[in-house]
Amino acid sequence: MYLEIVSPEATLFSSEVDAVTVPGVDGEFEMLNNHAAIVSLLTAGTVKIKVHTQNHLEYDKLHPEVAPHVSDSKILTLNIKSGTLELKDNKIIILAD
């Protein structure tokens, strides 16, 4: 599954991932590979990104001011104020504030 997180200032994250957990309006929910198509509003909270490789660490070095925080070797976290999410054909796009 591919995830792209974009803010008005920059692309915050763009990579293959195993799972993504987001703060939805009605509560937190997780998306895995082959999830049904969805469009959702996001509230203030933490986006949790589960990855299977260490490739994300290179992005962290290049853009430390906007890159997600590495909470352990396989989970990245990114705090957002609000946003919109679209998932279709195993590609997630999050427009985040």
C-alpha cells in the first residue's frame, strides 16, 4: 500500500507502508492493504504509519523539520491538526494541516 501525506508547505511523507492509523471524526481507524475505498475527514491527532523497511530514515535526514517522528524502528508518528483522507486502489493520500 502506498501512502502520501501532503501539507500546504511540503510533502511530509511518501512511501510504501504496511498500515496507517488515523484520527477520524468518529474515532481512530486503521487501513491495511486491500482496504475498501474511503474518503474521510480527519481531526486533530496522531497519524501512525507502520512500515516494513528502514527506507523512511533517509527521508527523515533530508527533511527533519517536516518528517514524521520515528517512535520505533517500524512505526512513524505525525501529529496533525485536521485533514482529509482518500484511499483508492491501495493508495492513500492525506491532505494534512
